[in-house]
Amino acid sequence: MKLIVGLGNPGREYLNTRHNVGFYYLDLFAKEINATFKEKFNGMYAKVKVNNQDVILLKPLTYMNLSGECVRDFVNYFKIDAKDILVIHDDLDMEIGRIKLKENTSSGGHNGIKDIISKLATENFKRLKIGIGKNALMDTKDYVLGKFSSSDLEIIKQNEEKVINILNDYFHLPFNDLMSKYNRR
């Protein structure tokens, strides 16, 4: 069984904020495959079949910095191996809209990833990192919780098809091949 986690914060006030790109793209993928979310373990999840594989799509409702609690509960309940987890999340250190696949790496300072690593006691899971850029003139917390500008939101929307393709290919390609295909600039 595979687990795809989109990171973000629950609530209307966080809609279209930089920190919520994980929710944004997971919702898009869920719509693409006609998945319906329900609540369990303080998360919104959908259990689906993709390419004859059992898959859980998950949006933790624990707020970003405590995402690991919800992920751990799903991993334990559904007996999911950490290597079968893909987490979609924002990345301050990449320019807006840049997409990068990684695996087995540190949190890079991302508190949601840091909490998942802590709660699972491993870095051995996959990441789909979405660049949100950064603003040296703003406090990091204010920046990530801020809304996208209309031009930045346009870049995020332009990547929709690419992210859907990545998630579809995730079920067909070995992860190294997936990284080779999509990590090019």
C-alpha cells in the first residue's frame, strides 16, 4: 500500500497560502482520480486504487508542525512501509514553482517534514518538493502563511498538469526513473 501525503494547514484562512501547496496538489490529484475524502485519525483521507495498487491520499489536520502524528497513525493502522510514502510539500529554498523529487533526505528545515521524520523515526520516505521562493524582507512564518500573489499563483496553476503527471507516473516508474524524468530544469 502506498501513502501520498499533502502537507498544509486546515481552515479557510490558509487556502491559497504558500504552506498549503501540498493540500492544493493533493486535492487536484484526488479530483483527477475521483477520490472522496473522509476523516480518520485527525486527517482527511481517501482510500483508492491506482494502477491496481492500494493507495491512501492523506491531508493531516494537525497543522503543519504536527503533521507527523497523523502520518504515524495512518502508517501504523494500515501497515505502510516508510519507503512507500510520498509527501508533497512546499520548499522555501527553491524558486516559485520549481518541482523536485527527493528521497531519504533531511528535513531541510521544514517543520512538517521534521515532525514526520521524528514520529516515524526515519528519513526513508519520498518527497515531492514544490518551490515557493522566499522573501528576505519578511519573517519566514509570515511568508509561508501568506497568500500567493496573483503572478505566483499563476505559476502554481501552470504546474498542475506536471504534478498530475508526476503522481500518475509514480505508480508506473521506479523512483530513480521518476526523479530522472522530472528533476531536470
